[in-house]
Amino acid sequence: MIAKPAPGRITLDIAQESDLPRLRKDLQDAFEIAVVETFGSLDEGSIPSDEDVAASFAAPNAVVHRILEDGRWVGGAVVSIDAETRHNALDLFYVDAGELGRGIGRRAWKAIESAYPDTEVWTTHTPYFEKRNIHFYVNVCGFHIVEYHHAGHPDPNRPNEPDLPGGDGMFRFEKRM
């Protein structure tokens, strides 16, 4: 039996402007895995698009984090923090493709929760076809699926959301703290 390496310490830092191009590329690379596994190719360009990633980085109340394991960059997250309502959102989250299966996502989510202890409710979304993400959010992080958005029931908070591969819609998750 091959022993897995002992997990290192996960920390977050605030991404600098110079980090954003790499963060965008690494995020897209991580998201592409499920698209290619499910649909065989990326016919419509990067997912999410460069424009969508840039909009997330620049959104009001957005905080862009690098996820570090023992100081080594292994992922990233974009959260939207509303200090008044204490209803916060996990807008984008990824672990580098070569780092999957080592518990980094679970430990990174715990670090995010610890960084924002005043949060009352976390929300996030993931595509219908992304079984790995659905498992992660529900079974690992403790989120609940609270809504299913599709062509017949679009998300009123995301009216211009582009159609994803497969066109099957998105789940909205919540975690009440």
C-alpha cells in the first residue's frame, strides 16, 4: 500500500493584482476537468470565460484568496462578503488539478469559514453535471441544495448567466452556520 503524504497546513492570503492571471488560468484548468470528462471537449472556450472570472474578481464585496499548503499555492477562492447581512457567497473555488484527492478542498473550506466567523449563511452554485462538486459541497462541507435553476426556472439574481455545457442548469446551495 502506498502511503499518502501527510497533509500540510492550509492558509489563505489575499491575491495580489499580479496573481490574478495565474489564478484565472488555474481556475479554468480545474473547471475544465469535469467538462471534458462529461462532454468530451471544450467546444465553446474556457469555462468560466475570461470575462466571467474578471467580473467575479472585480465584483462589489469580492475577496480573492490564494489557497496555500505550507506556503505553496495549491488553489484559490473568490468570496463575496456582506458584513451587514452576514450572508456571504463562495463565488469561485478550486484546487489545482494535480492536488486533488489530498483533502485540500476540505481543509481550505474550513480555513474560509474560520476567516469569516461572523457569517450566518454561505451560498454557492455548481452546475448540474458536476457530481464531484455536488458531493463536496453536500457531503464534505455541509451545504444543502436549496434550489435548482434551469431554463424553466432561471436564477433571478443571475439573469445573464450563460448556458453551460449540457444546458441542464445549476444547483444553489446554502450552509447555515
